[in-house]
Amino acid sequence: QVQLVESGGGLVQAGGSLRLSCAASGSISRIIYMGWYRQAPGKERELVAGITSAGITNYADSVKGRFTISRDNAKNTVYLQKNSLNPEDTAVYCCSINTVSGRNYWGQGTQVTVSS
């Protein structure tokens, strides 16, 4: 059984920072892609940032220059450093992984609330 556990969410003031972590455990074949997604109330889920096993990253335009994704392959863990947060960043953030065997797994999500 594969589990993804996110941590690091919470309440922060505008302009502040948070660091999210997502650790994958269980019987997992090699992870080729790890991503962070978010869903705000009344909006569709969107990709925030992703990173391949080779370290190639991609970001949503709305977070470029403010968020940084990184990963520790040995620990099957992905991080999202979020700086200069604004109220529009308020959402439930979920991590997701894609494995070389074609499986896709999701975490349960962590709430991030940015107050103005």
C-alpha cells in the first residue's frame, strides 16, 4: 500500500512563507514525476509545480519566482517552498506522484490559508 503524507500547511499572513513536504511510503516503483496541486474554493484543481526524477521543474505562471519545488529521491519526498504568499494562494494543496510502472498516487491534502 502506498501512502503520501503532506505536512507544513497552516495559516500565514500575506507576504509570509511556508514549506510543504510530502513523503511517499510503501511499495513504490521508481518515481518519475512528483507534483504539487492546489484547489481553492469554487475553483478547479490546478498544477502548481512539478519535478522529474532528473530535477527538471515546471511551474504555474502564478507562482513563478515565488515558489520552489525540490525533491529528495532517496527519501521519496517532495518539498514546496512558498514565499511572498498572497490571499490568492489560499487552497488545499495536494501532492501527487507518477511511477515508472504507470501508477498515480495522491495525498489527502493540506490546507494553506493566507490572511490579508
